[in-house]
Amino acid sequence: MSSADLKEEAALPRRDREPYRPWSYDLDATDVYIPRVKPGQQRWFAAITRSGSKKQYARVLVLAEHTFKRWEIVAAVNLDDPEQLPDITLDKDGYATAVGASSTSLAAPVGELRTAIADNFATGGDKTGKKVFTQTEASRQQIKVHDQTSRKFGTRGTTQFAFADTQFPDAYALKTATGALVIFSHTHTQHDAVAAPGLQIVPDKLDRAWLSAPAPAFTYTFTCSDVAAVPATPKPSSLLGYGCRRTDAKPAVPDFSL
């Protein structure tokens, strides 16, 4: 996602580029949650950082140790409403407890969460999205993207969203008082196509990094980070925040039989 931002920025005319601003986090307004790990397990931890004049904005970070003991931020997701963040369970020594994000002990294992989010984009949540997730700002926003984007061409074209295998299948979960806080990634595609021969789609300025000329159809790939509160009992989960970046785009072949 960060690489995609840099690629799109570099393809813009210099006058349109945003000046680079170094980022940092206020450690005095950050809570760190470190799970116990067994020998041989990947080491990782999560942090909730807050900002704003009243610390009203919150972001979930996950940092994981990879090859050669290098630590990387593998997720950074803004929370829509910090008040929705569930209480993370700590043991007597102050450690958090890692939970298997794919565990069937959760009402919705991470695979179901990914499928439900993809359905929010693809159908407006009609198949599984509205069953797996209760209404939150994040889930409503995904459904709004579906509703608005699918109508953007009117009668001149179509837009279809579809689930795609994620390039980043790792997921991280911490035990909470009611289940788990799950941080994960998903990938979906968006296929735009004209409705009749002779029409073309003109790429916008942010497409310049990926697309060089108008075409009758394009397929965009989006990589996204998500955070959800998932109960242990059979109840709907809550999508607390998500962020997406376009990480690829290619010309495609339109299907005029649709």
C-alpha cells in the first residue's frame, strides 16, 4: 500500500505532488499490547496510538519480526470510532493473549471476514456482508462505495467488484473480553467496462502510474487493511475500520454480452 502511494505520487505532475511530511507517533498516547509467543513462533505486537487535540483519533498498528530479525509495520488501520474498540485482555503479568485468527472458536474466522468484506463491495452486503457484520461506519462506507461506483457510468458502462486472493494472508488477533480483535488484509478487484463498442474510459490523474492510454475496460486491484471486533459467540462481528490502496491496474477486455 505504501509502495503504491509512492508510485502514484511519482507519476503526477510535480505541481500536483504533496510535499513529503515525516510521520511519527506520540508514545505518551500509545498503548502497546505484547502477546506471549512460544519458541519458533513469529514475534509481533500491536499498538493503539491516539492523536488530535482531545486524542479523538485512533489507529491500530501491528509490528512483526521478519527475516534477519527486521521489524516492520505490517498493518496501520484508522479506527472510525475509538469508543468501539473492545477491551483487550491482559494476564497477571500484563501480556496480551494471541488468538488464532482462523480459529473456529471465533464467530467469524478471518476467511469469513474477508469474504464478507468482498461481498460488501460486490453486492452491497446482500449475500454475506450484512450477515457477518453489524452496521458500523466502516461497513456502511464499503456498501456506499458499491452503491455509488456501480452507478457511476450510468448506461454507458458497468462496474463489477470481485474477491481476490490476498497477497498478504497473515492475520493477527488479540483476545478481548468478548472474543478477539482481528487485524488482517484483503484484496478485491474492480472491473470497469464500457457498455458498447466505440466507447472508451479515460484514466484519471491517479491512474497515470498504472495506465498509459484510454481503453474500453480496466481491471483495478485494491489491497486493503482491516480491523474487526469478532465475538466468541454466534453474533455479528463489527468492522471497526479499513483502508484501501489501488496497487495495480491493467487494460481488460470488455464483455458486451452482459
